[in-house]
Amino acid sequence: MKAKLFGAMAFAAMAATSQGGTPNTTAAGAVSYEVGQGWVTHGIDESSQNRWFAFKEVGTRSYCVEAALGTATYLPLDPNLTLYSDSSGTTVYLTNTDGASEPPQNKGSRVCYISPTAFGSTFVRLIKVNVPIVASSGDSGFVRLRVVETTQVAETYFVQYSNGTLYADSQYNVYNQTNTSITARLYLVGFGLTPTFTVPAQGVKSGGSLASYINGGSNQIFRGLVYLMGDGPPGALFGWVAPNSGTYYFSPK
């Protein structure tokens, strides 16, 4: 009872100081979230079990959306997470409760994905965080949300001669340090996307012939960025691209 009372008092204080204006309890009232701004916290109670957010994603890049209970929140409360493919909150894209991927979650949710929209395009993704509360229970508390872009980037260099032979063609190794397989792909900026590939749990995916994504012209030279995208949690993937001239490691974008 003390925990519930404390939670109710804290909720009232936050509501008074940081939730003025139209509450984001409907899709139409979704509040804007900027990717990478960190955790944001909103109050929840029986009348406000849903909190809606919207963020702008860039096509083919990868993201993780996470929800968790806030400080001093009654433990039996358990948030779930839904992402939508429309602006009205009717077409479900992905959903999750109690994310099982690493790091494992106790009372949280996580959705990680590669944006399905065209590279370079932007799309406003709608999110709902729902925390079911038993009617007349008096339960209240806080829910947190964050969006992390998990795209990584490396620089590489290679040449394709006009006769089709390759010099310093880039190979790649992508490692997965979690216990769940991850779908990934690469993008050579200005040239194109590789097909998706699977990086096995606690394993590695190796490949090459990235120069095949340079088409047309003679003596084509590529020196630029390669993006690595995957549907795993932040920090799950790491690796490198390696032309004959050196090794270039992926790092967070």
C-alpha cells in the first residue's frame, strides 16, 4: 500500500509539472520523439494506460524501440509495445512484450528492426506503449520509452577496372554477440544495398564482392561509407570491412 501511495503521489507531482496540454493518450495526441534523445518518462494510471509517441525514421536504417517501467513503479505493472505502419494507429507493424533478446527484459518490451521504406526516404513511425491496469485497483506509476538507431558505419576503398577485374575488393565480417540470430544488410552509400543475410547467434557472417555493387563506367573507384543495419538490440553486432589496403571497423553512426 505504501508503494502504491508513493507511486500515486509521485505521479500527481509529475502530471502537475510535465504533462500540461493535450495528453498523449490517443494516436491523434502522439508526442514527438527525437531519435537518440534518451529515455523519456510519462505517468500512467487507470485512465491513462496508453501513451503514444511518433519519431522520424530513415529508410533501410535500423532501430530499436524500448519501453520499461519507470522509477518507483508498482512491479506487477508490465508495459507492452506496438509500432504502426499508419498515422492513425490501426495497422500494426511490430509488437512485443517482455523482450527475450539480449539483454533480457523482466518488465519491459523491445522491438528492433530494419526500416522497410526506401533508402533515403523518411517515415514518421507511430508508437503505442500500453500498461494494463486493473479497474479500481488504484495502481499508477511511470513508463519510460527510448528509440535508438542501431545503424553502424565504416569507411572502405576499392577499385573496379573497366574489364571487370577487381582490385582491393572489400570483404566483410559481421559478428553477433547475442544468443539470437540477427538479420542484417549492408549499404554502399551512393551505390546500393546488399541482400539481407543472417548472422547466427554468437557467430559470424563473412562475405565479399562488395565491388559488384558498383555498376557502369570504367576504372570505378569507391572510397566512402558502408552502413551496417540489423534487427538486433543496441551493441549486438560488430565487425569490419577489409580491402587489401587495410581494415575498417564498424562503429555507431
